[in-house]
Amino acid sequence: MLGHLGFSYVGLIYLLMLWIPNTVWSKNKPIDYNTTNENKLLVLFERAGQACCTCSILIFTDYNIAPFSAWSWWLIASFFLMVLYEISWIRYFTHEHTEENFYRSFYGIPVPGASLPVIAFFLLGIYGKVIWLIASSIMIGIGHIGIHIQHFKAIKHV
């Protein structure tokens, strides 16, 4: 449950799947995007979770592909959610860059830009049986999903 130290190429792939669209997004933010009213406690959870997830996903070999077993289904489910995450970004980039478009549900999944990668990382932690990634994904989930929900509620009241 503590993990085996070493480099995770699966972790690197997940981070690239996360960072590349976010880098593109930073140059294509929603027209009406505003972070001034974000809950500071949620931001703290988000930042701490980001740092912990980044470290724990890269430094444990337990996420790397192993011979197929019942545990492999956790990896498959996790990767499927990351593919949905990429598709949700394509939907955003090919439509109007507004907060409403950014936060709208995707196949019934609320705030997909936050919830899909958080759940994917959580499932990857289960697959690797690494408590650090499980705990880190819960931490970032509280902050990141919480902030996205806060923004979504704010645009619904405008």
C-alpha cells in the first residue's frame, strides 16, 4: 500500500494527458473566466493535491502495466476516464469558449474537467495499490471539484 519507488511511465502519460490540454486552455480560457471569488480553502486543497498527485504518480512503479489480472480492470477504467477527459477538452476547444461551455456536464458527468481526471487518478491509485495517490486524489478532488462546482453555481445565478 505504500508503493515501490521508481519511475512510472504510466504516471508520465497521465500527466501529459492532463497538462497538454490545460496548457492549450491557458491560452483559450473562457471569455468570462474569473478566479477572484474562489474559496481559499478549496484552492489550498487543490494546490496541495496537485503537488502530491504529481509526485506520487511519477515516483512509484506500481502504476506501470503488469500482467493482466483482476486488478487490471482498475487501470482500464482509469484510462477510459482519461480518454473521456481528452474528449471533453475537444468538445470545449471546438465550441464557444465560455464558462458555461467549460463547466457543462459531459455524458451526464458533472464538471468533467475536474471530476474525470480526479476519479481517474483515484482508480489508478487503487490499481497500483498506492495509498499516497489515493489520498492525493481525494485531496485534489475536494479542492478542484469544489472550485469547479463553485464556478458552475456562479454562472447559473447570473
